[in-house]
Amino acid sequence: MERLVALPFGKSVEIAYQSIRVRFFRSLITTLSLVLAVAFLCYVQAGNRIAEAILQTGTDAGFRTLLQAGYDVQPGDAAIGESAKQRWLVILSLLVCVVGIVNAQLMAVTERFREIGTMKCLGALDSFILRLFLLEALMQGFIGAAAGALLGAVFAVASSAVQFGALVFTALPLGGITMIILTATSTGCLLSLLGVVFPAVKAARMAPVEAMRVEE
């Protein structure tokens, strides 16, 4: 008779957390790539938002400062968009991050053949294995993306302060930067989940006998 194990969601979270702790350094390396990608995304967007806020003050000093900093602005402009170069750099950094996550998770699946096989022999469902990998990715993604977003915002403010001086603190758009941080964090979580989908499905579909046969 086939035995099925349906563990509560809280237990799945606990197992996923313990798995991250056991593989802390590998998880750290995977998370660092996400931190850097999200930090760059947040840095670019927050920097442009700060420059836009200075432009919207309507002062001649702000307009001249933006021109001296290399921004392509004209009298009467109310917004500053990302340049094509910035946009492509952000897209490429995010793509490299996703590829890195997929590679790291595929290696993690290979290392955990026996663990996955044991759980399946004990009656774990494919959905349970899939849930574990997704939870691990979500935890790593949230921590890495939040750290990267905060880091990027801090560097954007510091860089803008060096470029524009005291104007930054008089026109600092706290609400806009907060939204950018939240959006960048959500983007990082989504990227982390996308990067783990294929490895997680591969792990979930693995036959118990095949997994237990792998030699260490």
C-alpha cells in the first residue's frame, strides 16, 4: 500500500530553514549574487528618482547641477528616465543573477539526491519536495533582495550627495525611494523563485530508487 506524508506548512518552513542553515555558505554565495543584482537595480532607479526630485524643485541651481552631472535635461522637463545603457546593464545583471541561481540550485539538487530519495521512500509527495525548494528560494530571495535594495538605496543617496551636495537633502524623495526599495525587493524574490523552478521540478520528479542509487 502506498503511504503518503502530508506535513503541515509550518513543518515545511522549519525543514527549509534547517536546510539553509546546514548549507549556509552555499546559500550565502547564491544570495550574494542576488544582493549585487538587486543593489544595482535599486541604485540606478533611486539615483534617477533623486535627480528627478531635484529637477522638479524648479530652481536654476538644481537645473545647472543636473547638467554638470551629465543628465540630458531641458527647461520644462519634469521627469528623468533611465538611459538605454542603464536599462540594458540592469537587465543583463538580473539575467546573470537568475542563471547563477539556477546553476547553484541544480548543484544543490545533485548534492541532495540521497536526502530527496529518503524523503520519498518515507512517503513524501512530489508537491512536498517542490514546496521545500520554493520555500528555501523564497527565504534566501527575501533576505538577499531586501539587503540589496537597502544597500543600493544607501549608495544612491550617498552618490547623489557627492554629486549634488545639499540639494539632495532638501529634495530627497523618501516616499519614492521607499517604493523603489519595496519594488526591488519584490523583484529579487520573484527572480529567486524563477531561478529555482526548474531545479525544484527536477527534484520533485526524481524516482526514489534512482536517488538512493547515487554514490557519494
